[in-house]
Amino acid sequence: MSSLSLKSILTGAALLVAPAALAGTSTSVPAFEAKIATARTSTSPSGTTVNRSEMSNALDSFWTDDWMVDANEHTYLGTKLASPTFLAGIDASAQDFLADFHELNNGMGADQLDLQKVTTPASQLFGASGPLASAANIAEGYMMSQAPVNNDSMLYGYGYVLAQGYEDLFWFSPITPAELEQVLSGRNYYGTPSQAEVAGAVAYLSEFSSEDERFYVGYWHSNLWGGESAGYVVASINDDRDFVRMVRVINWGD
């Protein structure tokens, strides 16, 4: 059976047992606020405006303190989303990232995702063969409860179905459709994908979504049988937030 890194599994298990009891705000909130304050300074890359990259960097504080986003942290971020004072000077894309992060990391723990491998060849699903189709493994599935898909349920589903060997993948991050295309276009283990492959993969990941376009990426590193490999996994969630489709790609290996 495949698994995530031990730290990822223990993190998810802790959230599943008692998400509200694990308050990490004493470390994560000050770190987040400090990064936002720095991003608002005139000497930051976008001046006094907080851009998407700066927001992403600040929100990483909620992962790197204890490798989880708990219920208290989720509540705190909700107050920021509702605060016109806080949102002033944050550009639209950065605000979207904050909203998407808040939705995906809802502090509810990991309800079970019934993820299953897709056996149809990727070349058929993408409508084109080549390096991307050769490097891809695909899975999809529905939630087995009424809870919406969140980061923890995706990590668990990925770990048991798509991960290979002792694999590190600590979290998924929201991405735009343009970023999704950029990730898929990158050179992988078999070469540089064709435009037809990339377009087909984007269409495949997009086919059950409409206006919301919930796309995510995570980066993995694996140790298996004395060798190493690394790559990424992109995921999409449907509008009802009860179905996930994932495409795992290997970038390099030895």
C-alpha cells in the first residue's frame, strides 16, 4: 500500500481526531501578519500592494509551523476575508488566493475520499500521446460523506492511491487555469509535452467544472527501492465540492 510521508499521515490523523483542539495560531498568525506587513511596504516587489505570490508566501505560515491548518486558523482567516480594512491594498488575484486557501483548508479534518485509479490510458483521455501522457497516472473519486473535499481528504486519498513508495507531499495549493497550463507544460521525465497534450489534460481536468475552476497543485518527492523520483500532482474539484480528479506526473527519477 502506498503512503505519504509519516509526518503527513500523522498530521492528517491528528486533524481527523480533534481538529478544533489543535490551535496553532500563536505561531502561525504572527508569522502570517509579519509577512503581510512586509508585503505592504514600499520596498516589496509590488510596492505597497500585496500580490498573489506574497499572499501565498504568507499563507505558507499556516502549514510550516506544525504542518496543519486547524479550525482556529481557518476561523482567523475567515475574519480577514470579511475585513475591508485588511483587504485594502491586496490585489484581486491575492484575494482570490486567500479565499481559495480558506475554502480548501477548512479545519474539518480528513473525511474519506473514495479515490480510484483511472485505467483508461492518459493518451486517450488527453486526446494526444507524448511525454505528458507517458508520465501521468490518474485517479478520481467522490467523498463518502457530506463533508466537502478539503486538503486533508485529498492528501489521504492521494497517499493511498497514487503515491509510490515513501513519498513526501505535504499540501495542495490553489492555482489559476493559466498556472495549471504552465505546470503541465513543463518538461517531465519523458520530455517536453506537446501543446495538444497540455490542452487535452486541461480539458480533462476542467470537464466537470464550470465557473469556479477549482485547480490545485502539490509537489512530491519519493524514495523507492534505493532510488529517488520527484514530480507534481494537479487536481480539480467539481462545483459541488464532492468529486476530485488528480493527475500525477513524474518529472525526474533515478
